[in-house]
Amino acid sequence: MTKILKCVVVDDEPLAAALIRSYIEASDNLQIGGVFEDAIAAAEYLNKHKTDLLFLDINMPDITGIDLFKSLKNKPMLIFTTAYKNFAFEGFELEAIDYLLKPIDYPRFKKAVNKAKEFYHYQNEKQHEDFIESIFVHSEYRLIKINLPDILFIESLEDYIKIHLQGSKMVLTLMPLKKITEKLPADRFKRIHRSFVVSLQKIKAIHNRKIELITGEVLPVSDSYVEVINEWKNS
């Protein structure tokens, strides 16, 4: 049975709030929990009622949508709705599902909602699955689904990581290498260097302390991870 997501809309513009409400009512598996023009009243409701998905305007009187969201004890999935592009980085920091610029048309709304549904399923079903096939990361102010079979290796760039995918594609995200390693199945991905995590399925050959991938890239193995190589050779 498909989960119905309970939604709340917070927007001080009545027409904008009504439009989003109409989109929710026209969408499968979405249900209106409340529509608020006042951010303080919205915060009181959100702290008392379980909400799955929040459509939140950023630029509001009294407190901003950003401050409202930060104040919540239980944070729902978040989709920002705003007329201003310059708030995109704040949306990134708060790990918003998406960032919708007004005026919002229904196809763009639907795309953001589908992303939220997919993320909800991932968050609530992954603990019951023995074989994880995807992860989600934030890149370019939006949530991106990464299919694990597409990953070649992951490279650390100080505060960022670069996920190298098959087909010469790359995804850059603000995250330490340690954090993303914890998201990955340990039997399919191994750290081989302070700067690299590799997919075992993409290894073509091991030469001393060098790993050659099926795409031709060669990655170093640092002293701290030599035992990882020895385990592969003996398995």
C-alpha cells in the first residue's frame, strides 16, 4: 500500500498558498494537513502534528521560512517555495528536497513531489532491505538519487566529495568521505586511501599498491589500507 504523505503549506501570499493547495489536492498520495499564512501559527501546528512534507515560503514577515524550519523539533521533508533565487544556498544547507521558484507550474511541482516520495520510500524502507541499490545526496541545491551500480569511485576534496559515475559523469556534494562511506554497503565499497573509496565491482586488477578500474582509472592504496588489499587477495 502506497503511503499518503501529509502536507503542510506555509506562505503569506494567499494566491500562492491556494495554488499549492490545489496542486496537492490534484496529486495522488498527497493529503492536506494545513495551510498557513502566518509562520508562527504554522510552527505551533508543525510541532504538535506529524507532517511528512512541508511546502515553505522563505521570505515572510515576523520570521523567515528558514528560521521557522530550524526551530522545528521534528523536521518533515522540505520543499522551499520562493520568488527569490538568492536563497538557494540556505536550501542546500537545510537539505531541502527541492527549491521551487514562483510562479510554480504543475509539472515542476509534480517533479519535486515525486522526488519527495522517492526519498520518503528510501528513508523508511532501507532498514528493511538487505540489498541497498541507491543513496541520495544534495548537489546543486537539489536532492539527487545515485544508483550504486553506477558508482566507480568516490574522491575526497576537503569539505566536498566527488562521486565518479560510469559514463564520465560526476556529482559534487558537500559531505565528508567518512559520512558517505557509512551510507554505502560495506561488502560492496571499500576505502583504500584517505581520499578514495572504490566500488569492488568496478575493479579490474590490483598491481601492488595500485587499483585499476574497468574504465582505466588507477587509484593509489595508502599504507593505512594495505590490509584491505590483502583481504581481497585472500578471499
